[in-house]
Amino acid sequence: MTAPADLLARADALLLDFDGPLASLMPSPVNARAADAARAAIPGVSLPPDVASTTDHLAVLRYVAEHHGDLTVAVESACTRAEIDAARHCSASAHAENLVEFIHRRKLPAAVVSNNSEEAVRAFLDRYGWTNHITAFACRDPHDADRLKPSPFLLERALRALDVRPSAALFIGDTLSDVQAAAAAGVRVLALAKDPQRERELADAGADAVASLTDRSAL
């Protein structure tokens, strides 16, 4: 496995997941409230037990997009409102400031690649004065709710926007779906792990490097 610093040094462009590497968007109980808001947008719809009880608002959106396509807009709107509200109050992640400074110092093209809405990403970045360091946004599109990560769709969109080859970019994410999406897009991935168990899972999934999500010195 490659050292995180080596991956960063070799990168000609950075692709950044939002929730995790940049922001602690929805810690408990914020995540549960967002999922409740997504379900409240579709009263009367019978949901399977796992979707009815999940604290992941995007799991609700995925299910509705797949099984009740005509209701997707309503759930998408509820998810976006919840994300924007969270983005206006959440904390920056441990590595966020250093990553933004790295982008600025190296003059790297950078894109946020997120299953969250662009409105929420921009609301967060504007709070910290970081928006102008991001070249492109490849975030959830209301019309493509079925093509979120682990699909490579958003990463491929970011690569086109930055006009860089997959082999020249580095994606920084913190979930198994991030690792899977990067592999499908042909992009190296630096995975950030919240604990030792997740570190093993991300390494087993094929991450090129794994570092701590919470240790500021890990990168």
C-alpha cells in the first residue's frame, strides 16, 4: 500500500468527497432528522423495514428513485433542505483546512465529488471562505439519483470538468462506496478511516492508501 503523502505528492488534481474529508455534515442525531424529513415527504408510502428505520436520508432517496420514481422530486427536495441546514451548522473535518491549503499551495485543480447536493456543499464552503479553491462540483443531480457513488458517474463528471486523465487524479473519500467508485473510474483513492475496523475494510476494498479521518497529522 502506498503512503498517503506519496499519493498526494503525485496528484495533478484532487477529487474530494464532501461528508467526511471536508465536513462532519450529519453526526447523530442530525442524520436521523434528515432521514425522517425524507420519509415525511412521502406520507402513505409503505417502506421496507430497513428503509423505514434507517438514519441515512440518501438510502430513502435511493429506494424512492428505484421504486417510486414519480415521488423522487419530493424526497430530493427534502434531502436538499436537510443538507443545507446541516451545512450551515456542521463542523469542518480534521483534514479540511490542510487539504484546502494544499490545493492552494500547489495550485491544483480540485473538484468536490459528493452524493450530497451542490447547494449544501457551497453553503459549507462559503462559511469557511473556501469556495474559490474548488474548480468544479460533481454533486448529486436531482435527475440522476440512481447514479450516486458507488457508480463512477460523479467521478467521471469531475474528471471531464477538470479536463484531467483518471491516472493523474487522486480521490479522497471515507466510505466503501468511495473506494468502489474510484476503482470503477480508474482513479487512485486515498481513504480516510474513522476507526481501525473501517481502516481494514477500506484496505480490503482496494484503497491505494488509508489514513485516519480524525488525526490531523495523518496526511
